[in-house]
Amino acid sequence: MEAGAKNGVRWGRFVFLYNVGLILAAHCGIAQTNRDDARVVLSEPEKIWIQKHPIVYWGVDPNWPPFSSYDKHGQMSGIDVEIVKLIAKRTGLNMQLVRTGSWSDTMRKITTGEIDVVAGIARTEQREQVLKLSFTEVFCEFPTAVVTRRDMPFVMLMSELKSKRIVLTRGYATTEEFQRMYPEIPLIQTDTEEESMLMVAGNRADVTALNLASAGYIVHMRGLANLKISGFTHRNFFLSLAARNGAPELHSILEKGLETISPREKEAIYASYIHPDTLKEIDWKTWRRRAFYAVLAGAVGLAGLLFWNRKMAREIQRRKAAESALVQARDKIEAHAQQMEVLNKNLAYANKDLESFSYSVSHDLKSPLRRVKGFADLLEKDAGGRLDPAARGYLEVIQNESERMNNLIEDLLGFAQIGHREIRFETVDLEKVVKGVIAGAQLENPEREIFWEVHPLPTIDCDRELMRQVLENLVGNAVKFTRGRTPARIEIGVLPKNDGNEEIAFYVKDNGAGFDAGGAGKLFKTFQRLHSEKEFEGTGIGLANVQRIIQKHGGRVWAEGEVDKGATFYFSLPRSKRHEKSLAE
């Protein structure tokens, strides 16, 4: 009871001080002057430099929301972009964005001189000494979060990760730091932070580390409800601007521009791009870390003072300080775990709200669409014979597009329902399910000559109805895209087991139209099609449903193809002893 009372008092003080801090911050923000029109006072050498360089070329990581990424209109947006816009406005620099395809492409271009400034870059020894970049002061700071699946324990020390499968983003400062500190630990590397998060969600890796803002954004936008924040690294994530070597005037101009951006302006930019729960977690962690450092510094100072007085007194004080630090650490860890649980629950609620919204919108669209289709049919029945050819053509377009819209809405409703549905695991003979799907495809296409090759398939634990939907989509696509092939060949099987492979992978292969391998990344996204609707009908939802179902089972999907030489679609599920037994039989 006494410990509980102390904890209650401690957290009561924390809440009080936190609210006071917020009030003071708000008043300080109100007291600040409007700096939208603030201008930098440039020296003569800086003015001359700007005259000699009428355009300053800059770049960012193009695949790094919420810091920098292309929006739906193809424009670059994010926190880094807003910072650069303010600097350009207040310094008079004419800054022109150089579009790149990846972070490594951006870094290559600043080394070749094609880019003058990189925004949103962390300072590292390699970038300063090898690439000769000049870094500005930090304009953005976030904690570095350790992300795992929900079924894994919380991470207190980085040394606990040595036995885990770690995935990090190639070329990022976090990756460079980890390789420097733990060269003996094997590392999986991806091109983007989103790919790393998806690998952890799909059980292809156990843990990843990235800044808290990006983690919250990806979990929120991709609906990765099986992930959680399991801890934080000992180092925060700092962002600066970096100018190429040989341009000291440009570096000083950028520094002056950054100095004009007030904390209130930065907070407004963060609020535009970062989920509110993420901002709240950042504020809390910063407060705790500063408090911890203050207590630690005081304990060390006291121990040093007592060391010069008496040996016995020094030993007693050291033990008391250690005991106090342990209690504080325990309280902090417990509170931190509760806050992370709240954050994860809020993210899950947001995902459910989005799914409910899309279901409601799709459902409400059906009624007016049904009336449009009905009146068009009545018009054709009552006045079809009196219409001229052009009018009949218009009527036919209305009927066809109404039918197409209805199919799209049905697919959207199905997509939303998958997100709401709980997985109902049962033992399923996958070979029987496949044969049933093939029988249905043959009934729908009696005139087609299709050669089917079905290899032995195992018994698996899955949701029978959802797995049937996966196979109907993949087999249906194979039948559709082999149209025109005589005979069409469709093969269904399972990949051989590799040593150490913890998943079982299935495939559906055809000799149809295939696709350009460069577009494989778009296949499983909603409304993304690699063929026109005139060539092959469809709504662009089916493969997105496949990916969502397999990810809910803890698996992954991918595809291979070549134009006019067919395609192979794969999906994997976590391997169990039952899989191995059924395959052996």
C-alpha cells in the first residue's frame, strides 16, 4: 500500500508538471511574434554566392513518409519539405528539388555534385569524413523505437536482440550505427522502412528499429495491428541539412535560415504530418529521458563528493543511490509499457474506424447506383426502339458502367469485411479446396482447353472460407490471363522445404500474358492494374484481398512474371508440424 501511494504521488506530480509544461509552452507560443515574414541578414560574401548560384539543387529520401514522399498528385511533401520551403523563403535561395528514385540515388548525386543540399539527413562519421558533407544544427529530434510483433516480449537492452532476426533499412544512419556497434550480429537489409515493418508483421523478421514518427505513420497507414513498440534505443534520431563540400557560404546561409524557424512553427509542421498519438508519445519520452538524466547526474555528483570524505560513507551512499535508481527504473519501465500498450490500442482503434468508414461508404453507394441501373433498363425497354444509334450507344455506356461500378463496390465491401473478420482456424485439406475451385472454374469456362497440373498439397491450419477466397482469386486470374492460349497450362503446388525455413510456400503458375517484372510491386495494391480493362476485365481489388488474407494468417505474398511468358504467384504460411507430417504422407 505504501509503495502504491508513493507511485500515485509520483505520477500525480508527473501529470501536474506535464500539464504545467503544456500551459507554459502554449503561452510561450502565443507570445512569439509572427515570423512568417522573417528575413535573414546576409553577409556580402553570402550575397555574392547567391548571385553566382541562382539555383540551389536539393534532394531528399523520396520514400520516407512523413518526412519526405510523393503525394497522390506526384508532389513531394513532408516535414523536410516544409523546413526547406521556409529556409528558401527567408534566405532568398532559389531551391529546386532534384527527383530521385531512392535514398541511395540521392546520396550518389550529392557526391557527384548534381545535388547541393540534402534535407532530412542524420550526421554520421562516415558522411562527414568520407563524403565530406557539412551538417547544420539539428532541426528535428525523435526517439528511435524498437518494433516487434505483439507476441514478443518488451526489449530492455539491445544485447537481447542477438538471437533475433533483425531487419533495418539500407544506407540509413541507424543501420550504420548498429553495424558499427554490433558487427557480429547478422542483419537483413531492405530499401525502405515500410518494407522492414512488413517483414516483421509477416514473421519474416523479428525486430526492426526506426524513428518513432515513421513507425507510427506506417502502422497507422498500413493497418499493421499485430505490431507493437517494444522499447527504445539509447540514442535519439537527429535530422539536419547537409551541404556538399566546398560551399561554406551555402552552409552558413542554411544555418541562418534554420535559426529563424521557431519551435512553434516546427510543432505546427509536425502536427500536419505526424499522427497525434505519436506526438504525444514523443513528448512523454523526452520528458522521462531528461528526468532520468537529471537524476543520474545528481546521483553521480553526490557519489563523487562523498568519495573524498569517507570511504564507508561513500559505500553506503552508493548502495542507496543504486537502490533508488533501480526503483525509479522499474517504475519508469512499468509506466512506459502501459503507455506503449495505450498507443498500440489507439492505432488498432483507428484501423477499425477506417475499415468501418469504407464499408459504410461502399454500402451507401449501392442504393443510388441501383436506381440509375434500373431507370436505364426501363428506358431501354420502353423507348429502345425509338432511339437513334447515338442515343442507344449512350444508354449502353450507362448500363455497362453501372454494372462495372456495382462490381467495384461489391469488391470494396468484400475488402472491408476481410479487415473486420476474425480468423477462424481449422484443419483444412488444401488439395480438396483446390480441386473444388478448379471444378468451379471449369464450369464457368466449358469452352476453354485448360491443362491442369496439381501437385500433392498438405493439410494446413487456416480459415477455410478465406483460404478458398485466396485460391479462387489466384486460379481465376490464371484462367483469365491465359485466355487466347491453346492449351492453357495452370500448375498448382508447394515449394520444396529449405533447411531453417519457418514457412511453407504455395504457388499458382500459368503460361498466360504475364507482366513486366518492374511492376510487380503494384500487383497487390488496391486499384493497381498492369493491363488495360479492354484487354482483361477486373476491378483491381482481388490481389489486394489475397495479400490482406495471407497477412492476417501471418504469411506473405509475392509474384514473378515475364511479358507473354506467363506468371507465378506465391503465398506462404507459417510452418507447423502438421504441415511436415501431411507432406511426408
